[in-house]
Amino acid sequence: MEVIELTKDLLSTQPSETLASSDSFASAQPTHSWKVGDKCMAVWSEDGQCYEAEIEEIDEENGTAAITFAGYGNAEVTPLLNLKPVEEGRKAKEDSGNKPMSKKEMIAQQREYKKKKALKKAQRIKELEQEREDQKVKWQQFNNRAYSKNKKGQDHKAQEGLKAQSLNVSIQCSVSKLEKKREG
């Protein structure tokens, strides 16, 4: 309901084209007298299609109505001029080649939509997992190369360390032999 109130506020603050001249305002008066609870046909702003709706509130001052689309639960604020009686709306829909959908057809259509959406989501998750796996493999390859280079460097340092130790041992042995000779 808060969305409806905000939309009403927005519509009331925007300059209305129908109020620009008194002649156009007179011709813009709705031909049908709508009441709260009336069923009507209204265009849903998301897809531009006409659907059956119920009037929840009427704002005579702004010439708008808060409606809820039957079977969907979506709420919108729309100008009263855009509302059509259910019979007229159905005739227009049939003329355009679309048959009014039964509840079963609507439910089937919603299931199909949800199924497609779930498949698309699963595919996207699979792509993301593959991308992560590729990044993981790249990192492992990089890490292995860096480790093997470092390992080679460590081996070289270890060999130098062993050489130095053996040199120290041999020097110490030589020194101790010299000391023994001096003493002896």
C-alpha cells in the first residue's frame, strides 16, 4: 500500500497533460463511473498487456485508481481513463487474437516461466563454478611453478650450506691438529 501512496504522490506532483486545457479535461472525463471493488481491465505497465483487475482505491482529485491484478496480486496506480469494463477489455483481447486465459493456463504459464528461470539460474551457476575452477587451476599452476623455483633455490642454498659446514669441520680439524702439534 505504501507503493500506491508514493505513486499517488508522484502523480499529483507531476504536471498533468489533461489539465493543460479545459477542453481536453472535459473530453478526458471517464465515461464509466468506477467504484471501489469494481472489476475492470487494465494495462500492466511491465508488459503493456491488458489484464483483469479490481479497483482498491479511487483518487477523484488526480483521476487515478489503485488496482490489483486478479490472479497475480500485483498492485498499481493507473489513470481512470485507462480502465475498461471487463466485457470491453475481453472483446479487445479476443479481437487481437489472444484468448483470455483460464486459471489452469495461467498457472501452467507461470510454471513454465519459473522452470525457464530456474534453468537459466542453474546454467549461470554452472558457468560461475567453471570460471572459479579455471581460476583455481591457474592459481595452482602459478603456485607450483613458484614453489618449484623456490625449491630449486633452497636446494642450491642447502648444498652451499653443506659445503660451508664441511669446510668449517675441516678447518676445525686442521686447527685442532695444529694445536696438538704445538703442544706435542
